[in-house]
Amino acid sequence: MSSIYNKLKSILLSEKEIDFNIVNNYLKEDYKETIDIIFKIFYDSISTCTYDEINIILYNIEEIIDNQSTEYYKIINNKVREINYKLSKLNINTIEFKNIKLTLIDLNRKMKLKEEKENNFNKYNFYSHIIFKEKNIEAVKVLIKYENDILKVVDQNENNIFYNILEHFLNNNEENDIEYFYDVIIIFLHSLEEKILKDKNIYLEKLSKHKNKKYVKEIMNRIKDYGKIDSGDLERKYHITTKIHDEVMKELTTFKFEIKGRKLINSNFITIDDKEAMCLDDAISLSQNKDGSYNFYVGITDIPSLIPYKSKTFYDALSKIETIYLIDKNIDLYHPCISNKLCSLLPYIPKNVIIYKYLVDPSFNLDTNSLEIIKGVIEVNHRLTYDDVDKGDNIDQDTIKMLEKISLITSILKGRNSGKEKYRKVESLIKKVNYHPSTFADKSISANIVQESMLLVNSTVPKYFSERGFIYTYRNQKIHNKNVADKVFSEMVKTYDGNIPDKEYQKMVNILSYSYLNAYYSIENLGHEGLCYNYYSHSSSAARRFIDSFNQYLTYLQLFEGLKSDKEYYELENTASEIVDYINDKKRENLKFQNEYNYLYSKGKILERRK
């Protein structure tokens, strides 16, 4: 101990440059003890050394501390405060002594400044890595939501992260990067609008030098906070089409259902949907065979039987890809005349459908390998609501008995794949936070019947096509960071009853969103991990999603009509590949539009489209 004391004292009293190797070796061996010795030398010097010697010791202590990592500053800070307290007890009132105390106080201030600077540097590097290196838009959303001081953290030039995002946006010529940084800017404006507007002149000055660049004028208007945004302008930016073109309207008058070559399925078909629903695009029925087995039918409205392949209406729907659900309205995939009338499975009117027929044994076990796909015609007998089915209201006895049997079938189907229930629960947790319209909002009998019937079609039809070497489009999904996602989900399910703080709950939801909501379309099947299906597609909502319609066209071209040559097969494969690539990109664009429209509408900033 005395040898270390004497060695360090000679270093601290030296007017030469400190040998940090010797000091660091002592610190490595026992950091706290070495710091204690250094400050004991200083304290002892008050009574044993001259004023000049004390100042040399203090100067060298500052050099040693400046050479330390800020992770050790708590130890040093506590020691400085302890020594300050001891000095105050000495009752020395000379000017020299007061200057020594001020120097010691200033040492704490310098440590704090260095720590803040290093923390700022580390934070900025962290923000910069996520935004400029990873370029993960979901991670950016989480970052902004939980880093409250994100605009206070600056780089070495004193510019905050938003300023530098504008810099990257303005000086980038890569189309994908321009789109990405534009999206990041919009996220910042949505989440930090008031904070950004405080320094709007700085940002506007920067933007004004690039007025001709894509999106710059729009961003400037947002930052200027003009207040109102024309819905038509917003639609044009995201290539959203609400107008029905004249050529499409003309074509509508020529459409006629072709019933030649179709099989009439004379069974008790019902639809189950919301009371207000007009687009009834699926129906179910169950009929008993003489041997006690059953035929279970799922009928999906048949778009290709009305709309010719590669017609103007076909391409108009492809340009939209789906019905978009907004807070105050919907933007339909097909003209309402098609989705709500011609193709809607309204009662007592013969309608063309693609029938998916399954064999069910007397114990209500459905054989998924028994699938038969039929070009059919049906007439719906009953239009039921979810409440009608759950309460048994306004339903005849024969239909009630049929529904009881269908409920048993779908309950058994549900039990066969309990893994998908977790995915549903995850989606439910996410939907509680994010605006997302859902037909199925509960665990009722009616909801389970509809869900399981649609999942049955979506999981068996792609398998049917794959096994026969036909082209089909698949909905693939893999769970990212599964162990982390499972842990977060388990914690939420186990503890959430209002006890998780809102901020923490939202953070957990975002982790689940990133892990689970990453499904995409492909002509290559990789399975849907979340739903625990080896094959999965979207085939059950042909009037609301174009991919479902397109799968119906693939059914016609390959199964009902048949391709005539290898050339036709490869041309169709190429077309399918291009369509799924387009739909994957367009879905992201539609989601951006939906989120931005709903945000602006909720803020009262959406104007009706200009005439």
C-alpha cells in the first residue's frame, strides 16, 4: 500500500508528462482502491505541500481522470464529493484554499460535460445506424416512439438527426433511398410535429434550395403547417385511384355471367356477415350423403366468370390490388356494381361461384385431401349476421341443425391446428393499438365458423395446385426473432390486465408487429409459419383482394380450361411472378396511404378532393 502511495505521489507531484501506463496498471489491478489512494494523496497534500504543489497534484489528477472511460465516473464523482465534504470541515478560509475547492468543483462539472458529450455521441451513433445504415422503417417507428430526446441529440456539427435526414434525402439520387427517406420524414412529422415546427425556419431554409426535387414542396408545406391537405393530392402521391375510368364503365355494361358448363349445387347455402355488409363473397353449406358422411361446401364469388382475363376492369383492379379501409370511407377494389350486386351472393338469386367441396365423415372429421374444385352455380337461401348465428334468431330449424354440425366441423379443424391461435392472438393484440378493420372481432361460434371455413380454403387450395404442378400464388411468412417474440407474447398474455404501462405495452406490440407482420406473396411456396400451415394462400376474398381474384384466373386457365403448351405455362408463370412482385410493392404503398390518410383525417387536416 505504502509503495503504491509513494509511487503515485511522485507521479502526481511531477511537472513532467504523466506516465499513464503505470497509473493504468494500478487502476486495472484495483480501480476503486487506486482512486482512493490518488485522492488521499491530494487530501494529505493540503497539510503537507505548498499551494503550487497542490495545484500540480490537482492538474495531474485532472489529466488522469480525463484519460478515463466515463463508465467509471460514478466512482470518481463519489470520491470528489467525499473529498469536498472533508475539505469543508477544515475551516480554512484563505483565498488559495477557496481556489483549490473551486478547482475540485469544476472537476466534477468537466466530468459531467464529458459524460453528456459521450452519451450524446453514443446516442447519435445509435440513431444514425438505425436510420442511415439499417434503413428499417419499422425500427425507425419504434425508435421515434420511445426516444423522447431524439431531436435534442446532435452530431459533431451540432445538427440533429432530422436535419441530417433532410440532408440525406436532398442529396440522394437513388429512387429507393429517396422513397425511404421521404417515408422517414413523414414519420417524424407525424410523431414530432410540434417539436419540428419550433425550428421550422432552419428546415425550410435547407429545403428551399432544392424546390424542384421530388416531394420537396410537399414536405415544405407540411413543415409550414398550412393545415389542410387535399385528399386528391394525397391519392395521387400514392397512386391511389378512386375514379372509375370511362372505358371501364363502358365495359361494365357488356359483362354477362356465363352459366354454360357450370354445375348447379342444390344445397342449403348461407352467408354470414355484418348486417351492413353488401359485398357477400363467400357462402357455406353442408349436405348429408346416404352413407352418413357429409359434403361441406365453401362457395367463393366467381370473378373470372364475369370479368374477362386481361380486360380493362382486370387491369383496373390490379392497379388497386385491394379494397382500402379508411376511417371515414372505403376505396373499393371493383366497382360497387360488381362487388355489391353482380358478384355479391345475395339471397334467392342464382350466382356463379367457385365451389370448394370437402368430404366429412359421420363423426364430423373433415378430410382436407378430399378437396374437389367445381365451377358451380348456387342460390343462397339465408343471409345471416353474426348475431343471428350466435343467438339462433330468425333461422329455421333445418338451418340451425346444419349450423350446429358445421360448428362441430370447424371446432375440430380449429383443434387440429392450435398453433395458429397464437398468431390470431398476436394479431388481436396488434389491432388493439393500430387501426385495422376486422370482420372477426371475437371468439363467437359464428366467427369461428367463418374463420375456419376461409382458412380451410386458403390452406388446402394452394396445396392442391402445388401437388399437381400448377402455378399458384402463395402467402409466405416467417417469424423474425422467434425466441424474443415468444418471450414478449408470453409476458403480455400472462401479465396484461391493465398492469403493463402503456409505453411498455406499445413497445411490446411493436416488437410483435415487426416479428409477425411480414408476410408476402410469391409463386414459390415457403409456408406460413405464424399460422402453422405448410401451404397458405389468399383465395377466399375475390371481391376484396386482387390476389384472390388472380388465383381464380389461375384456376380457370389451368384447371377448368387447361394450358395448351409449355410456352403458355412459362408465359403464365412469368405473368404471375410479375403480378406478385407488383402487389407486394403496392401493398406497402397502400398501407402508407392508409396510415397517412387516417392520421391526417384524425387531425382534421383532410379536405375533400378538389373537383
